[in-house]
Amino acid sequence: MTNLSEIFKVLGNEKRLDMLRWLKDPINHFEKPTAHLSKNISEKGGVCVGDIQEKAQMSPSTVSHYLKMMQQAGLLESERHGQWTYYRRNEEKIGEIVSIIKKDL
């Protein structure tokens, strides 16, 4: 069962919401071609944590904490390639949350 209060807590921060919005459409939000995990490497795609940090204009530790919170809530997935970690939205989980909100709230 999805814990909506935990999800809402994670979503209760404008910068974390921005990150989710950016990851919804990474090609339009991250200008550097190296920011995106090549579809050849992974069919799922993703954006490098360093590029998220640069766009957010926040400290690396704060961005890492925010990304970890969103991942623990199930909103994000990550994939490591060498020394780089790439994040993408967990669209299945986000859809589940939307369905629960529509049904129960």
C-alpha cells in the first residue's frame, strides 16, 4: 500500500517538485547532451545527478538527499553506470499514486 502522507511530505518541497517536472521532460530541461543516459546504454534513460544538481543550483549533498527521498518514496528510479548515477521518474508508481488520489480523495 502506498503511504500517501509520506508521498505528500516528499512532494511538499518546491525544489523536489521542480526536479520531478524536469525529469518528466529531460530533453527540454537539460541542455547538455551528456546529461542524458543514452537510450543505447539503457532503454529506460535517465539524467545524471550532477546535471540535476547544476540545474537546481543547490549543494550536491542537498540534491543527493532530495533524490534519495524521492527514490525511497518510489517516485524515482536510479541506475549506476561507472561513477555516474542517473535518475528517472518511476512512471508506474506515479500513475499508481494518481489513481489512489482520484479514487480515495
